[in-house]
Amino acid sequence: MMDRKSAEKRIGELKEQIERHDRLYYIDNNPQISDAAYDELLRELEEFEEAFPDFAADDSPTKRVGAPPRSSLPPARHLMPMLSLDSTTSADEARAFDERLRKALEKDRIAYTAEPKFDGISLELVYENGVLTRAATRGDGTTGEDVTPNVRTIRSVPLRLSDDPVPSLVSVRGEAFLPLDRFRELNRRMTERGEPGFANPRNAAAGALRQLDSRITASRPLTFFAYEIMKIEGAPDPPTHSEELDLLSDFGFVIDNHWKTCDGIEEAIDFHAVLAEAREALPFEIDGVVIEVDSKRDRDAVGARSRSPRWALALKFEPRREITDVEDIAVGVGRTGKLTPVALLKPVDVGGVTVSRATLHNARDLERKDVRIGDRVRIKRAGDVIPAVIERIEVAGQKRSGPFSMPSACPVCGSPVEAEGANHYCTGGLSCPAQLKRRIMHFASKGAFDIEGLGEKTVESMVDLEMLGSVADLFRLNRDKLLELEGFAEKSADNLLEAIERSKDIALPRFVYALGIRNVGEHVAGLLALHYGSLEAIAAAPAEELISIREIGPEVAASVTGFFSNERNRKTVDDLLVQGVAPKPPERTAADLPLAGKAFVFTGALEGITRSEAKSRVQALGGRVSSSVSAKTDYVVAGSDPGSKHEKALRLGVIVLSIDEFLSLVEGD
Ligand code: IVH
């Protein structure tokens, strides 16, 4: 065995070599050793670090392969707020933006930098003394999620800055994304495995970044482009954005080289047109051009609004549009029974993708656009979303067919159709095979019961053979029944039964999500579970109370109460419990939060905190915020010039807090 001193030296050498080859490969596109030779260096380093763990630093390239899974993504407060950008698709609005700035800065002409607006996930990377110590998603702009181990796996993110001298602290912002070829490759692999695949590279990147297990992130080849220094200490802040980009490049970041300094707004608008053309051939997705004042001093002079700086504008691309003919109109039935009219089109190429269907959303949309079979229409495809019909195009002298109307019976099960606002729903519920099949697929999916081996084909035959009439019937399946199905042998039948049995032990949020309540995705299901802690409590919650939960609005509340007031749904839920499904409450519920059950009312001008911030602080700690004072109010927070609410509080003997008292309460004293 080597002594510590020589091991340390060798580790240093190996790190340096690997970093150099990473740069050559990922940044300079000029690899100088074979993959095998590279792997050999990495393996040697791994062995040394295993033998001498205290030399295994955070900036070691071995961290690129991922770390053991974490239980959650902890919150990370940004060093500086991550603002967003005002955006427009209109060149005239860009000119108006320029005019405002010229007026404010008293200049005839402003130098801008224009660069692609990358369509990925925005990240903040913090380097302390040159070493990457934290990476966070944008979140709400103030606090994001800590995704450090995941970001360490991204090869184009330097683990250590290479410029000399390094700043003591620097916070860098940029975009993580999946290049198009890798996105297609990932989706191909996923569909081969029977997984649904991602709708677009952006979702795929978000999914990869938010993994608890960074080894999964490491297997999804993300790339990172840096574009902003948000904060720098111990080194001079570059006076212009162009110089900032150069400095980022010196630090070892990858900078996309399509940026341009522009003398005046017209050059930036021209650049937008050039990029719009070049876009189709780029190996990654962009959705516009970011136009920014180049001089930092000018930026400081115009400042920022609460959400976005005054010195920058996103000039986005128009969504891709094309014209084609409607050959037919079909009606699809979704998991929740919603009927969606879909225009079946004469296939047309829209920005490189063949489109043969476009959604008409609902009956109201269809009626407003008055689209009929045989009509000529303009359609659009905006990257991630399903192609949609924008409008009908009048064709002179054309004889049109009659207006299309939504069917009165479900096209799948024949049950009566009911209109609800702009939408139509099949009333067949779980007796509608379209709904049942999709509901079961949803019920068994990864984020829900996660029943391995229950594929789409199996579910289809089970429903067609009437083995399943509801999701609860899954727990009544047995070996004999399964063996009736094509493709099942004893082994596979037993495996499936075992997976079903295992799934009974389920966390409450997954259970709630699995029910397929309209408007209740994984996130909302988690909120409900955390707030109420039990299925019974969720099922009994009145709408007014649901609305008081942060992020839950009237529409979601109505879906939840609607679901649990439906006899058939209650039966299914009971049936699941009878079958031995046991939803486990979250370990920490909202009832354990410090302000659980406390009702707050705000009045007057709150100094030092916005109303919405104050509200979310209360809600985050389990409290409720309402607008009027009653005997049920626990605290009234009075800012300056409080009005009648304050008086009423005094009358009712409700505790009145000053803004300082409130802040120390929510700050945990
Ligand atoms: S500059 C103050 N440059 O677009 C904001 N942003 O809503 C400074 N984005 O999430 C951002 N490409 O992360 C800038 N070249 C680029 C960008 C870019 C993509 C993202 C940004 C933000 C969104 C704007």
C-alpha cells in the first residue's frame, strides 16, 4: 500500500489529468485519449479515494457518477433572487423596450447583447473558493431545490473553476438541458422499456435534475450553458455582459457561441430573425432571443421590477404554424371522462415534425373557431404542447359541411354525455372502458401504486374480458384468472400478483394521486396528504377549508369534494381499504407544523414584507389566512393604517400582532 503522502500526490495528478480531458472532450470538442484510457484514469482515482476517503474532495471527478440517493431535495435559498424575463413575440414591443431605456438612460443608442434563449431548466451554481458547493433550481426565484449531487454529474459543469486567481465566491446562472439527439435516444430507450417517454427535452431535463438518486441523473446526459454571473466576491465584476461571458468561459464553463453584441435594437431584432432560421438546425431547443443591456452600469441605473429586470427582454419566436385540411373530427375520451374534439388532418410538416392530429380543446373552442370537416385550418405546434388548431381559413367558393356538434353519447361506452362549463364529460364513470382502462393504467403507474408488470396490453385484455370492473378488482386477481390471459405463464402470473400485493403498502400521497381525481396531480396529492394526514380527513374536507391550503384553488377544491361525494367513488375507495390497501400517513403532517390550525388576518400596510409573502409564510407553517375577522380568528397582523378589521379584533379580543412580532413568530422564535 502507498503511503498517505504519495497517495495524495497521485490523487492530485489524476484529478488534474481527468479535468483536462473533460475540458478537451466536453468543452473544446477535441478529445485526446480513448474512452477506455479515460475510464482507466477514473478507475484509478476511485480506488485511491476508496483507500484514502479523506482525500475524496467534493470537486473530485469521481463525483460525476452520482452519489447515493437522498430522501428529498432540500430547499436552497439563492444568494441573489433569480429573476425572470419579460417576454414578447413582437418586434415593435422590443422597440418600445429600447425607447423606454434610451429615455431613462438619456442615450441615443444602446449596446445590447443578444443570445439564444435556451429552453431548459435554469440553475444557480455557487462556487466557494473556486469549488462547486451548491446547485439549485430556480423554484420561486428566492428559494429553489438543492440539486447539487445531480448537477455534479453534468460533465460541462466545472467542479472547480480554472481561472487564476479564483473569486472567493461566485454565483453563476445558466441553463441545463438535454441536447435533441440525446433526448430522442432517451425517449427511444424509455419506450422500448414500455415507459411513456417525455413530451419534450425540457421535461426530460427537469425529470433528470429532480432525481433523488443522482446516479439516474448521471445516466441522462445533460449539458449546461452558463450565461450570467449573479454575484461575485474577491474578483472584479466584469463591467459588461460580453466580458462576463468571456470570464465565464475562462472559468471553464461552456458558453454557447451564438451570442452577439448589437449596436442598437435593430441589430438585435435582425439577430432574432437570423436565429429563427438557424434554429431548426441547432442541436438543442431554443425558444427566442434574450436581449440585454450590455453595460452593467446602465443596468444598475435602470434597475429591476419585483419579478424581472428592466434591462432585459425575451423576444420569443412565434410558435410554428402551418396550413392544412381537416379530413375528419374525432372525439377522444380521457381518464377523467372529458371529451376532446380532435381534428384529423391531412398530414403536414410543422417545423420538422409531421402533424396529423390537432386538438380543438372542447366544444366551446370548436364552436368559436367553427371548424368543420373539410375546412382549411391553420395549426400550430409550440414545442412541448399538443398541436392545436388556431383558426379556420376561409376558402372562396368552398361548399362547407354542416357544423360539428359534440356527441350526446360517449363514443366509447355510449353513456350519456353531460356538459360542464366549456367541457363535456362521459357520465359512465368507471363503467366506461375508456375511462376504466386509463384509470387503471394511472392507478398502477410509477407515481401511484407502481405495480410492475401491469402493462397497457394486459390492462386492455383484463378490461375486455371483464376481469376488472374497477381498480379495486386488481386486488381480487388470482393465478387462475391471470393464466387465462395471453402471454401469462405461472412465473409471470406470480410475479404480477406479488407486485400487486406489495403495492398495498402505499404512502398516502401516492394513494390520493392514484385515485385519478380531476386536477389532482402528484403535487396536489402531496399537499392534501401533508395537510390532512389521513384519507378520512381528506374525504371529509369541505371546499372552503381546502381553499385555505396554499396552492389549492376553488377548481381543485371542487374536484376533490366532487370526487368524494360521488357514491361510486366512495365505494371504490372503501373497497380498496377492504382489500387490504393501507395508505400510510406522511410522517410529519400539517398538524405537527407550528401554526397548525391557526387563522390569521392581515390588515393595513405591511412594512418589509409583501402580503403574498406573509401569506405563504403562514401557510408554510400550517396556518390559514382569511380575509375577515371573526371569533375564530387567532391573530390579526396589523400594519400601518389598519382599518376596521383592527377595531373588530380588539372588540372580539383577538390577539393583534405588530409586523415585527409577526416576523419573529414566523421566523421561528
Ligand atoms: S438571462 C434576469 N439568458 O429564460 C434574468 N436567461 O424567463 C437573466 N433563459 O428562466 C436571465 N436562456 O433562465 C438569460 N441566454 C439566456 C437565457 C435565459 C434561457 C431562461 C432564464 C429564465 C427564462 C426567462
